[in-house]
Amino acid sequence: MAIKSLSDSSSHAPQRKEANLLSASPAIEETESIEESIRPTTLDDYIGQQDLKNSLKITIQAAIARKEALDHLLLYGPPGLGKTTMSLILAAEMGVNCKITAAPALERPRDIMGLLINLKLGDILFIDEIHRLNRVTEELLYPAMEDYRLDLTTGKGKTAKIQSIALPRFTLIGATTKIGALTSPLRDRFGLIQRLRFYEPEELTLIILRTAKILNTIIDETGAKEIARRSRGTPRIANRLLKRVRDYVQVKQENCITQHLAAEALEQLNVDQKGLDWTDRLVLNTIIKQFKGGPVGLEAVAAATGEDARTIEDVYEPYLLQIGYLNRTPRGRVATEDAYQHLGIAKSTSQLPLF
């Protein structure tokens, strides 16, 4: 199986900001070093997402029996849960090539045209952040996905002609964190739409133990559980925290990552027992102390914390909502009783100033 990444080579791809330690969006060096070496290569090696795996196994077996390409697949869910990895596994299981790109890199029509024309029978085209496709590129995909043809317009005005180019039957896999941002015409052209869920601590423990083995790092089960507990239900974050703990243990000249050492290292990194970092706690403290627990609007929280509103909404809020520390209401964000307890704040002190 050949794997080609197309987004990095595009001169029009936006510069990526270095990721926060608990961000599920990896920094470039993290992607190139860890992500590629620890990715599972088969569905059997892929830990977690059992319902998704069972569904895809049936789809793969049926496609191979009919000697057809897989149906177009849309994967959605929070970042860092394995959407790219799943596309590479599907290509390996089908024995075909996988070409990887991202929607922001497909700025001009010729960008997507070049990709489609160079596809071979059965190939997989993976488009990350597919909800960010521009309108022209998206409309070029409609006949490509449905009828396996590429419609090109030549000439202008009265001399304009449409030329159709036949495409081999291929599989488009789209990945998105915002399925609601996709247009209905694009979403309806996917034969399979699957959601990836957050991982359970037990699943993350197995992932950490597997990664540690690949990285030649000695870790006991209690140490793996401690890292898993603080990984926000996300494998990418779990692997990143494992690296940071490994660094800490190496500097301390210890031989094995234990629960005590893992907890000590993560506390030093400001990652608490629920996986909250400094910014998570700042957001909750701001809502509780400065806005009396809410409700408060997103823009007000962003202004008070100095964080970008979109970053709060896309990076921090999903996990705070998942663990029940934050609620979204028509009037704004509200901190829950669990958030008060986690931060050790009594309701009677909620009107104190933030600093």
C-alpha cells in the first residue's frame, strides 16, 4: 500500500500553529515522528471503536467479494480519535493506495482535478476537514462521487463547452469534526456515515501499553492507567502525554513509568486527574467567579480569558461538556455542580473576583 500526503506539499496550505499539549490537533513534528510509527495497520490492531470496526469489516468483505471499491465513507467526531488512521487501515485491508489531503489545501479547481485524474481503480482519497471545502471544489466532487466522472468547462460565453472525463471507481473518505457544517448535497452522497466516539480509560490503557512497547519504554499497568485517566478520552493526547512522561522519567533516571511517576510528571505539566489543563481550569474559573457560574456568552468568556472564542468552542468545550462540567443553554454557558466540586469552590464564594 502506498500512502501519499498531499496537503503538506501545497504552497497554499495554511501555516499550522503549534499544538497545545492537550490539543487533539498535533504539531507537525508530532505527526511526522510519533503518529506515523505508532499507527495500527489492520483493523485487528486498531483498539476501540468496536461498533465501527464491526460495520467496516462487513463492508470490506462484501466489497472484496464483489471486486468493487468501497462505498464513499464520512467519518465524524472530535479530533484525535483516529479518522486518518482508519482511512489508512481501510486502504491496507483493500490492498489499494491512499492519498491524503486536507480541504484547506484544495483552494483551486485544478487542485482537486489533479487528484481525481491520477486516481487508480479502487484507490482511496482521504480529505480531512472536508466541511471546509470551497463551493467550486465541492460541486466538482458531486459527479465524481456519484457517476465517477469529472466535468470540465472549456471556453467562455457562447463558446463554452463541458467536457466529461471518466474516472475509475474510487472511494472518497471525508473526515470532519463538524458534520452539521457539511452541505446536504455533499453529505447525502456518502454511502456510509460513521461517528467516532471518545475512548474509555480501559481502551486508552491498552493503546498506551502498545505505544510504550513500540517506543521501547518500560511502563507498568498502573502507570498506563494514570496517563489514560488524564487523556480526555483521546488516543492522540494519550500518546503525547506518554512521551512527556517518558521524558520526565528519563531525566529522573528511573527505569519504569509507575502510577506515582506518571502522576508526578502530569501534575508538573498542569494536567490534573480529570485531564484538565491550565486553560480548562481558567475557563471554568472565569465562568464561576467572574460570571457567577453563568449563563454567559462565549464571546464574553473569550474576552475575559484572553482566549480565541473558536479555540474555546472547538478545543476546550467538547471535553468539558462530555464530563459534565459545562452546559450550553440558550442564554449561554453554565458551570455545573461537578465543576464547582472539582475546583474546590463552594457556591457561596462564586461571586469572588477572579484574581
